[in-house]
Amino acid sequence: MGSLGIRTGSIMVCAIATLLSACSLAPGQRMITPAALQDTGGDYSTEAAQQVQIPITDINLALLRKMNAATTSAALTPQTVALFGKPAAYKVGPGDVLQIVVWDHPELAAALGQPAANQKTSDAAPGFLIDESGNVQFPYAGTVHVAGQDVATIQRELHSRLSKVYQKPEVTVRVASFRAAQVYVDGEVRTPGAQSLNDLPMSLTSAINQGGGFSANADRSRVELIRNGVTYPLNVDDLIKRGRNPSDIYLQPGDLVRVASREDSGVYVMGEVNKPATIMPMRNGSLTLSQAISDSGSFDSNTAQARQLFVIRNSMSEQPQVYHLDATSPVSMLLANQFELQPKDVVYVGQGPLVRFNRVLNLLLPAINAAVTGAVLAK
């Protein structure tokens, strides 16, 4: 089998599952679709045959170039790039407490209130509470709607209103307690939970650091930012590699940052290896085919058929993919070292006749009708 070019095998339908166990595939042969499914009198045969055709793609340099190009384009989508930018000024909201001072008018300071003797650190500071409608009450200024405004805008509004009572009033406004806006950090950080936003802009990295940083089990390639119901997948290590600083992604009120676990990204290595296992990716999310084979103890020298190395991808979907590598080829390990695995991939090392691999496919591909059985073109 040549190492270049994409060759496809097909899974052809057999109406009776037991037929497969009696079939013997020799190189160059393929199983024929039974006559029951070749009936030209109806549309079922053509449709059913198309539904279960699964291409088997050789792993070669052309495929690796194509996959790398797709990964590069997917890493920096316009949606991801739009997350980067300069921070906006803090906008106050219901629950925040403002400290408003009119200089040279001590009579207005009484409205500020005094701190309680037994006040806790979690209690709001004395000041003017923004109510649930987003309004604040201030003497001689009346009811002022401030929700969604920054401090500078509120200060100008108060100055305008107080100028009708006082001559050239000097007004200072600051936020005494930040309680309106929060973000949430979940998943594989040491201290997940809610974090309050304040006048210091909070970036993606600062939110993770305030959560104690990544845990030992964190998958830094699978960080999700959920904003307004839209999920933005982020690969933190890859962004840094491409010269994009995650600290330039600033969070907004209500954002949720979720760090996935490496356990959710495991790859299953099965068949004729010394230690069949679930292999975890590295902390940067990277795991190659050669690493997975190595971590599973390599091929069983007594039973493994090295030319029958398969990777089954998206096995639970309606469009599974199967990749094939002839590990006896001189360049096979070079190709395996560059073939990046994805979460939930299944790596299968064959033993002998491909009919055994057909049985494995039947177990791993539930999207195919249980009443039919597939057969793979012999490599």
C-alpha cells in the first residue's frame, strides 16, 4: 500500500449479522451488498447503502497538511478575534453603592450615613444604594437613573442638577461597593465560583488566576467562554503560541468561564497492544497517535498486525470517520508523530483478518442500523 494518496474502503451492508462471521476477506476483495438491498424496485436500497458508507482514509503527508490547515483556520475565527480588545469603563448597576461628595457642603455629608459598629467586611459600605430600578436618591438632585452608566457620566449629571441649587458645585463620585456585576469560573480551577467585577478590568487570565489557577487536571486547550448564550471555545496555549495574549480578552458581567478536564478528552486504545487503556492528553491538550501507542505499551509483538492500525473518530455521530496507517512503513512513525488525536478517538490495532475489525466497528458505530452489518474493504 502506498503512503501517498487517500484511499477509501467502504462499509457495505449485509442483511444478516451472522453472515459477517462466516465471511473471510482476502486482500483486494470486498463484500458485496446483498441482493435484498440491491433491489431496484424501491428507493430503500440506494438510500440505505449511502447511509452506511464510511470512507477509510490513509494517513499520509497530504492528509496531515490538510488537517493542519483546518486547525489553523479554526483556531482564530472572526468570533474569537472579536473577543480581544480594550476594556470598557465599569458600568454601575442595581446593588452597587455610590459615594457622592459635594465639596464645601457638609450638610450633604449626613446623607452618606455612618458605618455600623459591628459591620462585617462583606457588608456594603455606607453610601447611596442603587435600587432595583437602577435609580439613586440624592438631596437636591432628586431621583437619578444611573444604571448602565460609568462614574464620569453620573458625576456630570449630578453637577448639572446641583448647579440649579448651588453655585459651581464640585462633585466627586466613586463606587464604594461593587455588587452588581459578577463573572463565574467553573471546571478545572482550584477555587471555582463567582467573582465580582470592579473598576479594575478583569481579563480571562486574571479570572482564572483569581480562581486559584488551572488545576493539575485542567485541559488548557479546551477553555470555554460563554457570553449571552454563545459559547466561544478557546485554546489558551495555542493563542499564546500564535502571539495572542489571553489577557487581552476582557470579561463582561454574566460571563461564564469553564475549564474542561483532561479526563473528558481521553483517547481509547484497543486491540493488540500491551496495555489497552484510556490515554489522557497533555495539559496543553496535545496527544499524537505515536504517544497514544507508546503510553499503551506499544504493539503486542506476538499478535499485533502492525499494518492494521486504525483511528475511529466521531464514533457516536451519524458521520463517523476512520483513518488507517500501515505501521510497517518506514515513515509510519513520522506520520503517527504528527497525527493529532481528538477527544474520544478510538485507536485500534488489528490482530489478523479484517473481519475482526468489522466486528469492532459494529460495536463502536451505533449510528448504523443495528439490523445491518458492515464490511471493510481489505487493505
